[in-house]
Amino acid sequence: MRPDDWYLTEDLDEFLARAGDFLRSRPALHTVPLTVADALRRRGLHLYGGHAPLFGLLAADDGTVRATLLHTPPFPANVTALTPREADALAVRFAELGRTLPGVSGPQEAAEAFAAAWQRRTGTEVAVGRRQRLHRLGELTVPEPRPQGRARIAGPADRDLLIRWFEEFVEITGGVGQDTGNWADARISYGGLTLWEAADGTPLAMAGATPETAGQVRIAPVYTPAGLRGRGYAGAATAEVSRAAREAGVAEILLFTDLDNPTSNGLYQRIGYRPVADFTVWRFGGVEG
């Protein structure tokens, strides 16, 4: 396979026109490129910063797409399932561009194959940054005992709180974030964040969901401030967001868990989430992102 078999472009419309059917064919496994591409389409190509996103696709001889790449700096590049040969060809093609690449994320075997190819082709050190498991909601079960309080859709009056909590969430997860004010405004605009609050209205936890695209939504982020953890607030908020998505007729309700956090994995399984596939985020050359 030649590196130029990979077609790269900064044109989102072209990418979606050519790769959209492929991404929609497996909405659960392709939840990240689907939701990120949708966010870029709705909110602008520079949603995540000043550098233009890069999109890639690999097509078979008959023109059907078999794999994609999506890179929105400063995040790691996202890849769909790849063979080692396809990953190597992409690494060569990407290295030719001279772009900074902080890492790669994707299905476990594909991400590992690309990381190995990147190290081999560039001499860059690579290391696993995060191991994740994608889950799909089966039969929803509200966790018991249900904590005191109630769920409420976050609104404009909650903006400062949402910004603060999202910044704390990003710091804890070690990620890189977009403009937190824009993030909060976008989530508020479509009711994309639910708060679990005490009887007196004090917010205790939050759970969000991406907008529906290709029949799927992904639950994220889920956050409880440090002093309030272990009391069931996040589980209650997650169950409420999951229930709302199901009642809205969403076909695929998904979430990622951190495999190094057995507590959260156990919680989501008790709610009714079942494993789909493992994903890995690799970091390159000590670059944070």
C-alpha cells in the first residue's frame, strides 16, 4: 500500500460527502468522528483552536471508504479501524506534512498499529496515555439507592458553574480543551447538560450528552466535584440523561469509561451499559494533548 492511497483534505464538506456513509454505517464504533465532525459543521472549523482540522480517507478500488482520519489540533488524531499496512501508509503520509502530532486515538489495535508505525517512521517516543472501553446502553436500570435530590436541565443561569466544572473535569482527565465559554454556550443551547441538585437547588453533579447524529449520542462529560463524590450523584445524573435520550428515540446511547477506574466502570454497568469495544489514546514524544 502506498502512502498516497490516503487522501487528506481540510475540506469538511468534501470529507463528509465521501466518508459520511462509511461513518454512519457503524455509528457506535464511529461515535467520535461522527460527533466531532458534526460539532465542526455546526460551530465552525476553528472550534478547537487556530489550526485547521485535517480529514483523511482511505478508499478501496471501487471507491468505497474503508478507513478515516480526523485530526483537530491540539487533540490526538482519531482513526477508525486500520490494518498494520494501512496504519503504516498513513504514518508515512502524515509525517510528510510536517504537522505536529501529539498522539493518536482509536480502536485498540488500530491505535497501537499507528503508534508503532509513527515511532518507526519518525523515531518519536510513544506511550499509552489512556485505555478506554466503549459501552452501549442495554436495559436502563436506575441505580439504587437513589440519592436525594432531583435532575434539572442546565440553563443560562448555570453558565459560570458549568465552565468551572468543565475546567476541573479537563484538568482531572488530563485532556486539552476548547474554549470553555463556547462549550458551555453550545451545550446550554440544546439542553445538553443535566445537573443533579439537592432539594435546596444546590448543584451536586452533572452529566451531558452530545447532539444526536447518525442515530447515536454519547454521554459526556460526567463530573462530580471532589468533595461530593461517592454519594451516587453522578450515577443518578447519568441515568437521567440516558433515560431522556432513550425516550427521545435515540437508537444508540453510548459512553466511554476509563479502564483504569474500576469504580466508574462498575457504576455504568449497573445502570445498564454493556461493553462494545476497547479504545486507546497514545501520546507521542511527551506532547500533552
